[in-house]
Amino acid sequence: MSYKIISKFSYEISENEWFEIKESFNLIFKKNNSINFFKNKYTDCSLGFSTHGILYFNDKIVGCFTIIPRDYSVFNKKEIIGLACDAYILEGHREDELFLRKISESAISKINDKKITKFISLPNPGAYKYWKYLSNWKDIGELDYFAYPVNFSKLIFKNSFLSFLSLWFSCILSFLFKIAYTFSNNVKEKNIFIEFDKSSKKQRFNLDAYNHIKLSNKAWGYYRIYQEECLNVAYIVHINFLSKKNISAMINKIIIENGSEIDLIVYVGNLSNRPLNLFKLPKKKYPRRLFFTGLIKDKSDYLQNKDFLNLNEWEVNLVNFDNR
């Protein structure tokens, strides 16, 4: 009985291995994703494939770490940055606490051959200290939660007996803010942001669960409805021109499209251009803390790339990750 670690590109993974990745991932994260879900997720990206550090036990997959390459604009230059995600080790195979680090380093070394040297991640709170202290990932910053309440009755009184009145009020209020910000077109531009063209837009929003909203001839956004315990939350995943006008219009259109089907609208990120109708939540109300982290393959490059670890240089929201 023995362990081994092998890194592979997505196209090198066999059908049987795809099945084992699906089964082990779904077991750990309590999901019911299909093989096609994983294939699409890992191949709809900049290079057409991802990189996987895989832990085998007796030739069976018991752990995996994936890096998805995505196109970014970094100080006006196009660069591919790797999103580290879907890291796990099956129970019963965690006796070596460095297994996760080893499979991550295996994947990073392999994709480094494609000239990808910068990586980002949004680890869950339980894994954050592991990646920071044992794997030397660096803090970029903590992401904030911003919310617009739709179903006041459910949010405040914990029931929906006034849901119709709540919906009416939130819809009228969102419309008034939409009008108030009609001429608020200013966008606070950042130096590092995910870059979209027609192809990469299709790749990133490749699930039916993503809902597209056209805001103007050039502006658009996506949102996704997700159940958080007893609440139906519409997460704003991305708006391409992040002005107060577009944020307010997005909120209003989400309410019009969904009505009483949603209780709350949430934006997660480092929003510096916030309209007044989007409230910043106190940290004690966060569903979970989101620590945005980064890694540069060559440690000697940290000094000359220090802006990479500065949250103020980033336009970052849920579109940068795979959480929603």
C-alpha cells in the first residue's frame, strides 16, 4: 500500500479518473455534480485545460488540487493568473499534514511550464491558516459583504407574513435609487482585473444557473440565486462597468425578474464605489469570512510584484473565484 502524487493537465485525465474525482469531491463537499460539470469547469478557461495535483493511494484518487487559468489585465498588460480551487484529501488519508501542500506544489510546478507564475485563492475559513502558514500563501485582503434587503418581513421578523408589502417597498425603493443614480457613470478603475472578451465571457458563465442582465449597450452583469440556510440570496457575480448607476440598475432588475423568489441581494468584493442602497454588513453578520490570498511561484519576485498583494489594486468580486 503506497501513496504517490502526480500532476496532470485536464486532457491527461482518464475517464475513470474523472469518475473518481467526481465521487471524491461530491463526498467531501456534499455535492451532486456530474462528470461533465467538472470537465466544463476545468476546460472552459484561458488555456482550454486546467492543472491538477492528484494524490493516489493504491492507484485510486484520494485527494486533488486544481488550478484554473484565467485572463487578467495586470497594469495594462495581459497575463494569465491561476485560480487555485477544489482542494481536498479524503478522510482516512490525512496522516501526512503536508499532503495538501505537496499536491498544490505539484500542480503549480506543472502549470509553471506554461509561464504562469501568479496564483490566487479564496480558501474556506477552516483551511485559511493551513495555506497561509504551511504553504506560504500571502494575504491580499479580506472581502466585504454588501446587501440590499428584499423581503424585510422574513429578514426582520423571521417569517413572510408581510412579504408582499416588503416586495412592493423594496421594488419602489430600488427604482427610486436607479433614477437617482441615472447620471452616476463614474467607474473607479483598478490596475488588476479579470479580462473578458466574447469567448472568455462564455467560458466563465457556462452554467445555466448564471442569469445575464443587459444594463445598457455596453454594460452587463450576471447574478446567481443561491439558498443560504432559510434565505434565497441573489449574488451579484459581476458587473463589467462598476458604476453606481449600473449597480442600482442591476439591483432593480434582479427584483423585477424574481419578485418574491428572493429575500436578499448580495455583492461580495472590495467595492469602493458603493451606492447608498447597498449596505455594508458588519463582520459579525458575514456568513463566512472570505480571505483573498495570493502566491508568486518565485519568492524573489515578491518585491517587484508587491502590488499583486495589494487589495486596493484589484477589482475583485465573485467572478474571480468559483464559490458562486
